[in-house]
Amino acid sequence: GTLSVEVDIQVYEESPKTWVPTSAQTPKDIMLRLLDSPEWTDVVFSVGGEKFSAHRSIVSITAPTLCGLAAEATSEEVEIPNIQPDVFRSLLR
């Protein structure tokens, strides 16, 4: 007798986890999660020696004045003087 075995092998490459919002999250939860995620950021605020990566689209809703400063900037990094990093962090949230 003959025994034939057919095997289907699949190889999965490890890829970064993709975050998908769940229905239990509020819009604020989603925006805070995006704020804490460095992926896809398109502006960096430099405040008191600390760097804060952000998404212009979210900043335009939560802090339109900051978005205006980012729009006027000649690079992706925007220097914000005269404010403490902790205060700025609270402002972004």
C-alpha cells in the first residue's frame, strides 16, 4: 500500500499590530490613542527640549492656534517658546 499526505504550509511574517478602534471607545479615547502613537504623525512640536509628535488633523480640531503655527512653520518641527513641557502636554490632551 501507498500513503499519500498533502500538506499546505503557510508562512506568516510578523507585522506591526494595526490598531482598530472598538465601539466601546469614545472619540476622545481614539484621539488620545492617536496622540500617543508616533505612527503617521506629520508635525513635531519642540517645547523646552522635549519633542511632541502630533497629527495636524487632530491638532486642527483640538488646538486650532497650534495648527496655525504648524501651518506657518517652514519645517515639520515647530518650536514653541515660553511654555513648560508638562503644560504643553496637557494642552495637547
